[in-house]
Amino acid sequence: MRITHEATCELVGELARLTGESPEAAVDAAVRERLARVHRRHADRLADRLLAISADAARRLPADLGAADPSNQLYDEAGLPESRAEQLP
């Protein structure tokens, strides 16, 4: 890669001198660090969006949804799943 912007070349040179790295190594490390930050921000935004979606979905559900024992609807008196109980002799 060839960087023609003089100010950027000066910044790369300063970073290389301060870190003791070659200019290429300094650019590589800087780009990797920036990418990691961008990926974290993207993941954080995705997590925030998913939390907002789940909160919105929770608001739309009946308030007493979690109060009922689902096993009453899923299993019969013998403890068998309802769908299987119908198939047994």
C-alpha cells in the first residue's frame, strides 16, 4: 500500500518511532486495534437493538403469561407428553 497523504505519513512515522516498530508494523497494529474497537461498538449496538426488541416483545405479551405452569398443558396425569398420550393404546 502506498500512502501519499503527507500528514498521514508523518503520523505513521511518529507512531513507528514511539513504538519502536517498523512503519508497516505500526500501521498493522493501529488498523487491528481500530477494527477491534469498531467491531465491539457494532456488537454493542446489536446487543442494544436485540434488548430493545425483546423488551418490546415482552410488553406485548399478556402480564400473566409466566404465571401459569406449562406442565399442566404439556403433560397428562401419567407424566407423558399430551401428544404421546393420545397415541398410546
